[in-house]
Amino acid sequence: MSNNIHHEGSGDLTEPAKNIIYSTDPADFHYVSVNVPCQSACPAQTNVPAYIRALYEGWYGDSYDLNRIVNLMPGVLGRICSRPCEQKCRHGEHELGRAVNICHVKRAASDHKDVNHVLLEPLFPPLGKKVCVVGSGPAGLAAAHDLSATGAHVTLLEALDEPGGMLRYGIPEFRLPRDILTTEIESILRLGITLKTGVRVGADVSVEQLLSDYDAVLIAAGCYTSKQLEIPGEHLPGVLSGLDFVMQIASGHSPEVGERVLVLGAGFTAFDCARSALRLGAEDVSICIRATEHDLRVTEDEIYETKREGIRIKGLIAANRVVGQMTVEGVEFSRTEPREVLSSGRRRIIPIPGSEFIEPADTVIVAIGQGAEPIPSPGKKNERGVLEGDPKTFRTSVPRLYATGDFNTGPTTVIESLAAGRKAAERIAEDLTGKKFREWSIRIQDAKITDRQRSWDFIPRQEMPSVPIENRLNPCPTVEIEIGYPKGQALEESKRCYLCYLHYEIDISKCIYCRLCIDSAPRDCIKLVSEVIVGRDGAIQELVETSDWRNVSAVVIDNSRCIRCGECVRVCPVDCISVSKVELVERALQGGGES
Amino acid sequence: MTARHVVIIGNGPAANEAAISLRTQAPDARITIISKEPIRYYKPHLLPDLIAGKVSEQDLYVNPLEFYKENDIRLRLGQEVVHVSFATNEVVMEHKEVVRFDGLIIATGGKPRIPEPLQVFEDLMLSLKTLSDAKVWKERLRWVDSVLIVGGDLTSLSFTKAVLSLGKKVYFILHGDSFWPVRFNEELSSEVSQRLSDRGVEVISCRKILRLVMASEDSVEVETDGRKLRVGAIGAFFGLVPDVKFLARSGLAIERGIVVDEFLRTRFEGVYAAGDCAQVYHPKLRDYWVSIGYRNARNLGRVAALNLLGGQESAETAPAGIFQLDDISVNTSWWTEF
């Protein structure tokens, strides 16, 4: 670890401030970004190893708090997060098995914490500033929370009847029970946020008026305009917008669906539409996707549960037109040819000429994405008339007017949106006061050798218990499908985490080059190197390995390969291997830091 | 291409036909077959006959080990590939060895498919894909007098014949989703039902299986949306899914199989897929096609090898609904052969 460090109070809710070093050295940030892949992959930078470890130790409340301090709604996210962390989990690497069910552990922390669990938050004194946040989806709620905690007086405006945005109106109840959502929203609002529902900005109140009433205005109005296929027949009766479909259901209505339903789209909304259609009485439901099932971005669990309910996924087909006279009768598709995966992560798809065929349908639900709805306001707009905000500063061209979340970027995931809301809040607070309130740094602390046992690496991934198929549609089609881990299962899953925040390092001045550590390592994580190439920021960029003993200049633990089994520490005859806990943490800067 | 080192992953009919075609066409090529199964190449389509007692295990094996030595084909059995890097043309083995290749033919075949709604009952169902599966069936059929077959793939019907020949009672549940690989419709359903009934099979009409429960050591209770019955064993015959988990995140497009064009090319230079694990787009059919059966697998293996060496041979594809039924050299609907 580098020397660009300082000692301070912890800021952590779970440990007293002792023997802790905080670093803001870029090399240390680089280290964490490479070596703690789950936390780096999380848009909110949730400290995954820490909360999994807390749960393992039986501290469910602490595990919940370690989530909540950065992602605010662990009970919600533990159910519906897109789980970018699991895609990067080291346990999922080729020869290591399957990724840890990180999200399910998060939910277990929420489920099993004490019913009277006390929420602790760092709160700053009142700022004497008024901020209006427009939109109470994940971005708006997160921004409102952080601004309120910072000391601003926050008013949250919501156009719909209840707060939550897409969480409430876009995600079906069988995936996200409303009592969980309501509780976590309440936990945010009770910091003193004034919520006003049924207020549509642009119609009921103008942005100009808000700018005159408040010190800053943040637009976090989400994406509520459905994208259209722009193919012939799209406006035939029986063709529904996916977003309208799920919103109607969430509002207590039951849209009519035919026996045969085709859902066009590949995201969570498409899956929600398909599963909802089944609950509304459809007999034969298929999700039609342009690429392959393996290219889908929804979680494996979601795909599995959807297929278990009898919904089919038809891959490698692209819709050309909706066919029918007075109403929809089917969709004409072309087969598609999958090409390379683009930098966006999506696969390039080419329709194959001459491969057209018609799939019969009584209802077609189009769920191919959404866009932001333009709100009348001053300031620079994009080509669709939507207010533009800077992706980093969230500032618009109008002073004191900001934009964030999906409204600013287009549709993203809940966790991305929530993270964007928090960042926007920090920027607004800084602009209003000239002070920083929170800071990310690397906390380094001596750690004992891990007590993980090698046998834990072979524990199978614990599958989420779910409601039996025959009980899903009747008697209550809104029943939550995933039941949640019981404590024992959560414990087993928590054991699978390698705890990548542990950093193993060989002190070369003590090493006697006996190579016992290399012999004991279960994979090629300890390397004989001739050279360590360091980047401009001081971070290790490359280890140049050598098999020629004469060229060996060091024995180095490659923490990006290490699975933290601790075998090397146990066999080292000269105790030259140290273990430290290296974490990316967000700290409240007491007294307010200089901007 | 001048194939210097061709690696073939798999050891079934497609893989072996590819190997011998390569040897014939490229005498100097280095050829390596890698297979996770620690067993010699055998004819999987004869497994129902093995169960029926019509052939012995020895009859199943195709080539003696000397065959590979004589043809200078390196056979690496019991070794599993866990990753393929197409950027560096390397195959990574489970035991950490890295094998470089100039050409690669993926012919890993398929593994039994269990539809998601039935996966909770997986432990109560037997499949028939490998020799060891056949041995399990042989043993089970010694003790039970009835079998329920769920599904409707190619193997299911030859297996039904084998079970009937042993004097056992056969129940059959046909289901649209499980009738693989053809697209199911009412006409097909009634035709297949009729043929099964003519043979003495009791075809059960139901929309879904609600519950399977182990009733005793040698009986399973089945509850469908229409009736309950007790059988000695349940066979799951829903076709195959490609056995290509190791290729996840490799960049290959995988749907019902590895997606290839009519020349069996993947989108990576020098990389081909053949046999049950290949999903071929064929312009004549104007559709994707997963070819099944011993003969088809061998043909695809041969085509992949020839095209890897620079050929331009199109994979033969029968018209939709028509199959080459294993060693029966007729183009016909396979269920009519039942």
C-alpha cells in the first residue's frame, strides 16, 4: 500500500476507529478496482465482502447497514438488483465454480435483521438551503436522502399517486412486495423530506417557478416514454406497450390479454410483462429476442423462474411487422444472425433475408425500452427535447438546475440510477456550500489470517427457495415468488465468499525463497517474477514472470488470482506474508471538507 | 488452411469422423481429441438395443485404441476443457494445462435437457444419453414392470421399443414443448399418439405434470392435471442441450447450440462446430437447425473437417420434419419408423 495516507476516525458504523489508515492515493484506488471486483462492479460501490462477512458472523443488522450506507434500500435491491457484482465475482471464474449469490445474501441481511434494528446515519447540521427534487424513483429518493442528510431542506415532487417511480410502477409485486418498498421509502423520507405526490412538473408547476422557490432543483423524473418498434401494424388493437402494461397492473387495473401472447424485448420489463400476462390468464406466452438467451442481461434466476412458469424464450428472431386485419393476429419475424459482441455489451444482430415466418398471437406486448419524457423548462435540450445534464456534474445549462438518473442518461438499472442520484446530491451540496461532505477513500487495516476453510470453496451455490409453481398463479397472483434464504442457507452462501478485500503480501526482505507458499497454493496466484511494472499512478500494472531461477527478483502474490485461502500464510516458515483488509469506503467529512 | 495442430473437443461420432477426415485429407496435421469422458468412442444410438439385450457393450465400441495410434491421432480421455480463448487460440484444461491450436472443431455433443418446470423433479427421472445411463436403465428395468416416458425426442421412441420388447408396460406423456427437435402441432401429436397406441403404449393426455413423488424404492407416483398413476420408473426424453458451458463468455453465440453457418463455421477463424452441439443456419430451410442422430453427426464432423482444411462443403440438411434415422438409410419422418 502507498504512503499517501492519513489517520482519522473510522466513519464506519461497525468498528471503532483504531489501527486504521485512510488513503486517497490513486494507486490504492486502482488496487481495489482490480482486486475487489464485486465492489468495483457495483455502481454504488457497495462493500460486498464486508457485508457478507458481517452476515457470516451473525451480525445481520450490521450487514444491512453496510449496504444501506451506500445503496439505501437493501431490502429492495436484495430482490431486484441486476447484480453486476455477481458477474465479476471471482468464484465464477473458469475453474472456480459459480459466483456467490451476493444479492440473495443482501436480502438475507434485510430479512433476518432484528425487527427493531436501529438505523444509524451521519447527519450534518442544517444548511439553510432548500432543494427540490423532481421524481421519487431510485435516483430521486437517493438524492433526496443524501441532500437531507447533508442538511438541506428537501421537497420531493412525484407526478404519480405514490412514491417509488419504476420501483412501484414498473416492477410487479410478485418480485417486489410493496410493504418492503414502502418501509424502505419511509426510512428515507423520515429524515424530514417533504413529499408531494400528484404534482406533475411542467403542468401543475413550472420549472421556472421551482427555481425561484428553491436554491436548487434536481430533475430525476425517470423514463416514462415507451420506445416503439416503428414497424407496420404496431398500432393494431391488441398491441400493447410494455411500460403501460406493467404500470396499469401496478395501479390496480387488469389489462386484457389473449390466450397467445408474444412479448418483444429482452430486458427486465419484457420478463415482467410475460410473467404478468401469465397471471392475467394467458395460456401461451413467449418472449421474443433478437439475440440469444445467453446474451440476455436479466439475471439467471429471472430466466430460470420465468421458464419454470412455462414461458418460452424464442431467440434469434427480429420482428418485421405485426399482422392482422381488425386486430392483431400475429407477428412476422426474420431469423437473425448473431455477430460480435459490441463495446456496449450488446451483440450485433443481422436479420437474415428470406427467413421470414409468422408467429400467431392474440396479444403483442412491446417492451423494447423507454426514454425520458420532455419536461417544459429553460435550458439546453437534446434532439428529443429533453433537458440535458452533464453526466459528471449533473449541471444543466441553467444555473441551479440539475438532472440525474434515467432522465439524464436514458434507462439504466435501479442500482445505477440510485448511484447517480447520490452523486448528483453530493454535487449540489458542494455547489451550494463550497464544501465537500463525503469522500471515498481506501481504508487499510491489519487483519488476522482468514478463518475460511478450503472446503468452503466447494460448497455449492445455494439456490433461492421459491413458491411452488402450482401456487404461483392461484390463489394470489401477487405472492412473492422468491421466499428468501433461511438463516442456515444464508450462512452457507456467505461462507462461499473469498473475502477479496483481504490483501496478501510477501515481505521480500524476510522471504527466504523456499517456495513453500507456491507449492501450497491451490492455483497460480503466487508468482516468481523478474520485474514488477508500475504505472504512472504507482499501481502495479504487470508482473513479469520468469521460470529462470537466476532472474527471479521477487516472489509476489497476485491478488487478482488469489482466492484468499490463507494456505501460504500457514506454511510460511519465516512469517513473511502479511494480511490486511483493504476496503473502499465512503466517509462523512466532519466539519465539511474544502471543495 | 494448412492445419498444423487441430484440436477436436469431444469424442462422439462427429468428433471421430472429423478426426479421420482430417487425417485422410491432411496427412501431416497434428490431431488431438480431448474428451472429458474416460471412455472410448461408442455408438450412442445403439444404447436402447443394449437395454433391450439385443447387443452387448462390446458391440457398441467403434474403434480400438490401436486405431488412434495407427492414424497418429492423439486421444486424451478423461480430460476436461474449461475455457477456450479465441484471441490466443488456446484451450485451457481443468488441470491448468494450456493447449494451443491452429484449428478447432467443437463436437461436444449434447446433454439431456430437462425443461425448467420439471427441474425440481430431476432426481426422480432418468435420462438416456451415455453408456452409464443405459446401465442404470438396464438395472432398473430388472425390477420394475412399468415405465412412464415424458417427452418425445428421437431417443424416446427407440427406447420405448426397447422397453416394450422387455414386456414392460409403457405410459407416454407427449408435450408440445418437449417434442424436440421438431415443431409440434396437433396433426403431429395425433399421428404420434396413434402410432404409440398401436404398439400398446398408453398415451396420457395432459397439459402439465404437477407432482412426482417417490412412493417406494421401486415406484414413483405421478400427478398430472388429469390423473394420478404409479409407475416403476420415469424417463425424461426432452432432447438435448449443447454441452458447452465452458464456452460461456468466450464470445461464441450459443442458442440451442453453437450458432454456425451452413459451412459449420463459427465467427472465429478456423473454429468450427459439428454434431449435436451445432446449431446450423441453412438457407434452404430458411431456419436454424440442430441436426441429430448418429449418421448426421458423422456427416457434420466430416464437413467441419473438410471446411477447416479450406473446403466449401455445405452441411446436408434434410427438409423440415424429415430425418435421417440413424443407420436406416431412408429419408422419412422418424416417428413413422416407430
